[in-house]
Amino acid sequence: MAVSDPIADMLTRIRNAIMVGHQVVSVPSSKMKLEIASILREEGFITDFEVSDEQEKTPTVDIKLHYWQKNDSAITGLKRVSKPGLRVYVGKDNIPHVYGGSGMAVMSTNQGVISGTRARSLGVGGEVLFYIW
């Protein structure tokens, strides 16, 4: 079945896996999802990720979720901002601060997919994909 919003599907799979306490979640692979997973790993929201079944017709990304204690996930919330029906763009001066700096915005810019903090330091704006905290 075709998914109309693959990024929202990825975020929903991660959110659902955290709610039931899974250690690993698999999502269909794409370049955008690999870039998002890389940012989440750099910021400490996930432990690691790897692409499995690269030779197959539909490769998947296995995301290893990060837990602080027994059932305390590093990710407490995810919110999709820009959707296929309503794109949300911000300039370099309007990049949002999420939860007073404890969270972050993930953005698609002309520099690639980067965190809101990095976009602020580079002085670029772009499309706000989602918030994570």
C-alpha cells in the first residue's frame, strides 16, 4: 500500500515502538529517512541505525531506540509540522525553539536535512519537517 506521507509514517512507527518498549523499529528506507536517522543519532535520540536488505526490492532501516533507564525513552514526543497538504517554511530568523531548547526542530534546507540549531548557526531557513523532544 502506498503511503502519502513517508516521514509521518516513520515518526508514527517510532512513536508506537516507544510506547510498547521495543528496542528496534524497522521502516522502509529512503534517502530522506536515512538523513533524519543520522540527525537523530547525532543528537542522542536514537542509539544507531543500519540499512538491512539493501539488495532486496524494498530495503529497510532498522532504528535502535535509546532508553535512559528501564522504560524511560530518550524520545518523549514527536510532532509532524510540515505535511503534504500544508507545507511550513520559516526564514533564518524564525527557526523555532522546541521546549526551551530541550527539543529540536528538524528542517529541510538548501544545505540538506539538518537540525534547527545547525540551521540557526548556518543562517539558513527552510521547511520545518517535525519537532522532537
